[in-house]
Amino acid sequence: MSIGSATEAGGRLQRAGQEAGHAWGAEPPPLGARAYFTCFKGIVWREILRFLHQRERFLSALVRPLVWLFIFAAGFRQTLGVSIIPPYQTYILYEVFITPGLIGMIQLFNAMQSSLSMVYDRETGAMRTLLVSPFPRSFLLLSKLVGGVSVSLLQVYTFLLVAYFWEIEPPLYGYLTVLPALILAGLMLGSMALFMSSIIRQLENFAGVMNFVIFPMFFASSALYPLWRIKESSVLLYQICLINPFTHAVELIRFALYGQVDWTSLAVVLAFTAAFFGGAIYAYNPSKGLITRRGGPGGS
């Protein structure tokens, strides 16, 4: 064999060795924007398809707020009329007042359902498969969160359509201006549920945790009663309502339905979203979080 042929063969062997080492994960190629988009689309679409295939979940998501709207609100219409308070320009019926609160209820229960699915995926191993992918965990959790928010938007606008025929008619532009508020409120509640899914150890414990979180958040807020009425009856309960993040989510939605912005509620919602999502990322971190300490996904 000539020197040139030997050199060429050696070069080929060296390149093959480099490619083999590269293939075994020594330095994986960087993920491009297309890969991130494909992963994001797959996770979000999976959440939407799961929701659409579960007709019982769709009906239960609507029945709960509609019962409150058609029965509870109608029964208390005469005793719980609401005076002129921002963002309303006139006296309003009680049904009109609680509509933003019922929208918040839809998003709150949907967030808890997403948390339930995370716990279930962790028990079945699907979450482990997702978290061992080469994508950053923060991106995977954000994709999961956006998927849950997308499902909640479908539920909310279906509820608004039904409420429209019940003569609850915000301004037409309100159906558009409320969209950013719905997204922000959904992200905050979804982040909270995402963090909870890292704490809940077993699927059987989820029902108790839901009752412990959902109902106090819902009733100790401005979803059903104006804050000034709560203050008249109990100053302590009023203070609790003020620090309740669900109160600010409801107020953000309420003002957005009429093309206005409650800046205080916006700041609170953004702050809690960052805090809850940061806690979820920490909890799902295999080197620091709560999941690893219990031997869950991402653990050894």
C-alpha cells in the first residue's frame, strides 16, 4: 500500500471515529428553531386532542359554571344586586357581575385537571419519557402549560357563547380584549397547578388537595361578591381576598371584558406567574427539585 493510500485510509478512519463519537452523544448537535417548534406543537396539540376526545371533561367544564349562572345567580338576583363600580358604568344584574368569576372558575378547574394529568403521566412513565428528551425542561414545562391554557380558552369562549344567549352581553370588542387577560390568568393558574403536580406524590391524594386549594381560592375572592361588600362584613376576609391571586385574575378578566386594564391586578398576576413557574422549574430539576428526592421523573 502506498503512503498516500495509507494516509487517505487513516483519514477516513479518523473521520469515522469522530462521527461515531458524535453519534454516541459526546457533543450532540444543537437543536434548531424547527426542532423546538415541532416539539412545542406536538405537546400543545396532544393536550388539545386529549381534551377533545374526553367529551365528559368538556361537558363537566361547562355544566359547573352554567349551574352557577342559571340557578345560583338567578336565585340571588334580587338580594345581591350590584351597584355602580368599575368597570361598570350602570347598575348591573348579579349574573353580569359573576360572569368573570365563573370564567376564572373554568380556568382554575382546568388548571387542576392539567395538574391531575401531570401526576397521572408521572405514574405511568409518560412524564419520564418527556423529561429525558434533549430539550430544556423549562421549555417542556412551558409547552405543557401553553397546551393547558389553549384548552381553557376553548372552554371559556364556549361558555361566553352560551352566556350571550342568556342576555349577558359585554361589548363586542370585549371578546377580543379579554383574550390577553385570559392567557395571563391561565398561565398563572396553570403554573400554580404545575408546581402542585411536583408536590402531589400519588394520584389518590389529588382529590383532597383540589378541595383544599380550589374552594378556598374561589370563595375567598371577588368572584361572587364585590370586595366592598366583603369588607363591610369582615375586614379579615377582605384582607385575605386581597392577597388571593385568584382575586386579581378575576379582576383582570372583569376589566378586560370592558376594554380596560386593572394595573394592580396585572402586576400581581405577572408576579405570581413568575413565582409559580419558577417553582415548577426548580421542582422538576433533577439535581435540585422535589421530584428527584422522591425518585420521580428525572430522578436516578
